[in-house]
Amino acid sequence: MTGQDAQDRAPRDESSARFRPIPRWMKIAVGVWIAAWFPIYLAYYGWANFLHLSDVAIALLSIGLWTSSSLLVSSQAVSVLIGETLWCVDILWALATGHHIFGGIGYMWDQHYPLWLRLMSLYHFLLPVLLVWAVWRLGYDRRALKFQMGIGAVVLVASRIWGRQENINFAFRDPIFHRAWGPAPVHLLFMFVCMVLIIYLPTHWVLAKLFSRPSRQAG
């Protein structure tokens, strides 16, 4: 019996996704975006801006697409799918009514920044689509939840250290009541627990239900 015959006769894991490599054109497009996005955002917004979870997602998703890493792609889907969707809803609502729902989008109307720079933030509309597409191609890695919990904890602490002025990732005040929940360690723990329970866990459950596990080929 040949190796191929043995492979054909071996039991198949029906929960595994067929490995679909990321197309080269997508890798090139992502590389071009990063080459433009990073220096422009650094020049206008500074280093602290890259602590935003959406910016962290751009960097890690790019690496995940370049390396076809299901774990990196899945972790960033867990991290920002809900937040990015709410950002898009808030923008559309503000355009339709003149009022925002959640906040955090005021900079899109801040004329201190050139219009072309503000329009670059429309990547928020593309990011959720790209994440779902990438998870569909590579499969959903169930380790993503724990992996992203570690990333989120580190980023939250870093946001407390370097992100005071813009309340990055709500490390100083929560987004609903706009208040601090005790001393720094207590507030950070509170925000982390909320992040896991409200964002990470629901997203993980939905993605695990909708998408297959990565195949062995993807590994």
C-alpha cells in the first residue's frame, strides 16, 4: 500500500477546514497598505496610537496573512470583530442623524487632520470583512481565545502606561459611564473582565460554531 493509499484510507476529520492558501495578490496588497499606513499614522498620531486594538489587529493580521497563520488571524477576529462592527454602525448612524451612539469617532470630523488622513480610517469597514474571509480560508483556531486574552492583557496595561491623553482602549475610563473603576489595577482588571465576557467569549463561540478547525496542511 502506497503512502497515498494509506492517506486516502485514513479517517478524515470532518471538522477540519480544507487549506486554502492566502493568494499572493492579497499578500502584496497588505504589504503595500502597511508600507503606507505605518509611517503616515506614526507621523500624524504618534507611537501611542498603535496601542489601539484595531491597530494591533492590523499588524498581527498582516503577519497572519503573510504566513497563513490561522492562530494569528483567528485571534484578531476574536479581538476586534465586534468593536469594528460597532465603529461602522456608529459612523453610519452619525452620517444619517448627526449624532453618534457609542463615541470614539469624533476624530473623523476633526478638521485639524487633513481629510485624506481621516478617510484612511475607513479601513475599519474593510477589516471585519477581511478577518472573516481569512478565517474562512484558513479555519478557526480554537486556541485564539486564550492567545488573544494574553495579547489583550498586555495591550491594556501598556495603554495605561502610555495612552493617558486619549484613554486608549479605555484604560482610564470606561466607554459607557466614562468613569474609573477604582485604582489602576482594579480598573484594568474590570475592563479586562468586561472585554473577555462581552467581546472575546461571544465572538469565540460564534466563530467556533461557524468555521471549521484548521487542517493539518495549514499547520
